[in-house]
Amino acid sequence: MTSPPTAATPHQRILRLPEVCALTGLGRSFIYQLQAEGCFPQRIKLGARAVGWIEEEVQKMVDG
């Protein structure tokens, strides 16, 4: 199970959905499904209609 979403620090890179899909090889809906199940890093809110994922958390998930 993943930890709750955290705020990004200034040194962390934020990935938008297309980058997360490319890095993981997963589709949008499957990423959201895994996230809802607690099996994928939680997204963080970037703005009113924008979200992103912390690159380090996604990379850890990809690396296993």
C-alpha cells in the first residue's frame, strides 16, 4: 500500500500524466485504478484542473 500524497519539495520533479504513462507503460485508466487500490503513488494537485506525480515515487514503483 502506498503512503498518502505528499507535497513536492523544490528539488523534486513533477510528472504529468503523459510522462507517467510513458515511464510505466500503463494507460491512464489503469493508473487511476491502481491508485484507487493503493497500488500506485498518489497524484498531487497542481492547480484547479492539473495533477502530477512525484517522479521519485513513480520511479520506485517501476523499479519494484
